[in-house]
Amino acid sequence: MTKAFDGSKVNATRLTSASLSETTAQYIMDAILEGKISPEEPFPSQNQLSESFGVSRTVIREATQILVSRGILDVQHGKRITIRPPSHDKMAESVMIAFKRNHISVFDVHEVRKLLEVEAAGLAAKRATEADLARMQECLTIMEKHYSEEKGYANADVDFHRAIVAAAKQPALEMVLNSLSDYLYESRVLSFRGMENMERVMRAHYAILQAIRNQVEADAREAMARHLQETEEDLLHIYQ
């Protein structure tokens, strides 16, 4: 049996600013993040939210529409509002837009990769399961089948690195790197165009997989660091 929304748990002052709807949307978002509004329970009615936040139902409607537009809430015609589950695609889209607006380059993102993916490889060597290893191997097999096909190769390459991050069993790291997926795909396409030796690239990927399979953390980190350095050289070749 689901519990009714308890508005007394929400610490909200009465709002009087011109941006009532935006501020109320943030209060609702905070209540969701703090578990005061749970996705496992019916979403509070407009009357409940209006009373809790001290604003009109019109403001509540506008606030919920703001959260719908941001992908936080979902509303279907004739049905009650629900909290949408987290979406990596939505996060990646937001990151991509923010990076473009702030002129973040592929090289900036690659530097972040060098900081995070080396550690991810080390953690994967420690924590990867047989299923994780099978997924990595599957990605490499697909990459080999797409030697001459840019899109297929780039997608499989991204999936290989995502499989490593998943094998690291570090959810915060996985969320951060997955939020960069659109930029990572773009860098894979560019590096594909700059590759002069595909066999060298595949050897680098297999070296990472072998180190993870052998459960040698230092070797996995070293193999990933070497691969990312070579990838950076491929990218530089494009821009020369």
C-alpha cells in the first residue's frame, strides 16, 4: 500500500519572488532528490503541493511543466504525473549542449578521459566478472568487423570503453563517463580518420582486455594510459 505525500516534511518558505514557478520547481526537485517525494508512491496532487509550498495551483502547474520539460517528470494525457527514471541519454544531451556553448574541445574531454579511464581500467581488473569480459570481447569483435566503416567502428569502440567502466563497478564514475558519451563518440570518429595503423589500435584494445582478464591492475592502467596517449596522437594528426 502506498503512502500519502506528507507535506510537513518539506521545508519550504512562502515564495514571493517573480520567479515563483522556477523556485517552486527547484523545491519540488529538492523534495524528489531527498526522497520526500518518492517515485514508488503516487505523485502529490496540485492541492497538496500548493498547500506545502504556499503557492497557487497555477504556480504548481507551471513548476511541474518546467520539470516535465527538463525530463524530471512525465505526464500523460488523463493520467497522474510520475517521476521519470534517470536517463543517461538525457544527461549526455545536456552535457553536450553545455560543452558546445562553453567551447569545450575534444582535446579537453580527452584529457578528462586520461584522468578517469585509466583508473576505471584498474578497477575493472579488480572487479570484472566473466559477463563483463565477454561483453568487452564482443565489442572488439564488432570493431574488427568494421575496420573500414566509421560509424560501426566508433559505436563499438565507445561500447568497449563503456563496458570497462561498467566492469569497474563504480556507479559515480560510470555516470560521469556515460554523460560524456556523445563527445566520446565524436572523438572516436575523429581518431578513426586519423588512424594510420588499425592493427596497432586493435592490439592496444586487446592489451587492455588481457590485462583486465589477468586481474593485474597496474598492467590495465598502463595499457589504458598508453592507448589514450596513442589516441591523442591520432587526434593531433587530424588537426595538423
